[in-house]
Amino acid sequence: MSGKIPFDSDPERTSVRLDDVDRKILSLLQSDASLSLDQIAERVGASKTPVWNRIRKLRDAGVILRQVAILDPDALGLEACFFVLVRTSEHDKDWATRFLQALRDRPEVIEAHRLAGDIDYILKVQVRNARAYDRFYQSLISEVKIHNVTALLSMEEIKATSALPIP
């Protein structure tokens, strides 16, 4: 075997075929990536070497992208979360390049998505307060032309997770 996890035979699909042990490993890592190899092996009922090999193969296959610490925004004083709806009248490559770079250059933009429909982009912006959001907004519109911006302040986070459902 080549060390890669086999992909489904349908050439249109890019999903990796997972067995029950892979799913258990991924679930454990999604909930706590700081678990030791011993702890993961014990919880999935396997020895360390096969579990390590599976984790390595999942990384090599691009299933596990990276391991990070999830920080508490309130503890860092970043108490305001805005969802920003962006409409643009510009759709050329130069504008898109400048806009995407402007987003990448701003650490307060923690998510950005291009959408289908009336709204072109949605941003998730985490800042200290409304004044900090206004500084972000003024800076962004001074750098790139934007047709319309609507900012929605999240009053309460109901659910937030980085864990994906594992098929």
C-alpha cells in the first residue's frame, strides 16, 4: 500500500474513505487535539503504533489540516462579533485580488466567505467593541471600493464549534 488513504472510486468525489477507528480518532482529535497518543490509542482500543500511522495517513491525505488552540475572545477583550454582509459592483480580477488581500491583512476578520445570491461576501469580524469595528470598516472601505456594507452585531453566540460532522 502506498501510505495514502484510498479515495472513493467516483472520480468526482474527493472524500477519503474512513473506517470506524479513523472516525473515532478524528472525533477525539476534534474535541481535544492535546490528547496524548497513549490516550487516543486507549480510547479507540488499539495500540500506539497503528494509531500513529492512521493519524499520519490522515494528515498526509489532507483530512487533518492542522492542530490549533481555540481561544476565548471574551478573555482577550474581543467582546464584539460582527457579521458583515458585503455587496460589490466590482467583479474584476484586480478588485477581487485587492479585496481578498485586504481581508487577509486584517486579523480581526476570522472568517470570510464568497456567497451565491444577492450578497457577495460575508465576513465574521471579532473586535473589542463598536468603535473598533468602525475603525476596521473605515480602513477597509478606504482600501477597496465596496458598493454596500451591512454589519450585524451578534447579541449572543448560540453554537460555535470547529468540529465537523464525520460521515
